[in-house]
Amino acid sequence: MIVVREGLPVRLNFYRDETASCSGQVIFGDFGIARDLPPFKTTSIEFTPHKPGEFTFTCGMNMLRGKLIVQSR
């Protein structure tokens, strides 16, 4: 779970420490973001959430999941 504030820029760093195909991508569907995650490297994703709520992010195969919580300012 990741907690951020509405209207403030966010930078999330993802480090992929393996090569399984399921972890090769991260998708924030509600924000229109999909990024490939190269193995053994850090990938930064930057965006500004403009509405509060709980948003799921997943791997490309929708098997790995996380939650982004955007709180009102």
C-alpha cells in the first residue's frame, strides 16, 4: 500500500529483482500508466493524482497487485 496526496506530484520507484514474465510490467489503469520493468533495474514512474480514492495497480498479467491511496489535501 502506498499513500500519497491529491494534487501533489508523485514519483514511485520500482526495482525488479527477478526475471519472471509476470513482473515485467506495472499498470496503473486508473491513471492510464503502463511501464515495462527491466530486470535488476529501477524504473521511476511520475504522475500527479487529481482525485482522492483507492486505486489498484497490477502486473501485466493482473496477478501481482498493490494499492495506491490518494488522500485529499
